Amino acid sequence: MTCTHAVAFNHTAYDRFVEEVPAEEGPAFDAFIGEHAAVDQYLAHRIADGAYRAVVTSPRLATQPFLMQGADADLSLRERYII
């Protein structure tokens, strides 16, 4: 799962996220991006390795304009999306 637009965490998952994802630019942030490319890639990897459990909603709760062009874009709900 990529293109993470809306994420809800419980407190233990949030604590892990804050611990593992650098909040400011600098060497630690550069290393994180070098390893994961982006936060959505980090989350996908950590979900796959069992660090997080995830529930994916369908239809989407949020999106971005680029993703509204796909065949699975839930266009009937377009006015409800937070973009």
C-alpha cells in the first residue's frame, strides 16, 4: 500500500512511528529516505514485517488528484474526498 493520505494510529503504533521516523531534515532523515524512499514505503515494509497491523478502507477516505484518474478511483464519491 502506497500513497498514504490518511493514517490513524493507536498510541503504541504512534510511539513506534515517532521513534523510527526522523521528524527533521538532517543526516538521520537522509538515511531514512535513502532506505525507504518515503513514509508510505516505510509503512508498507513495517506492515509486511509485522511491526504494524493495518486495516485498509474501501472506498478510500482520502486521496490526491493524480489518483482520481485510475479505474479504481471511486469517482462516484469524488465530492466526499478530502484532497
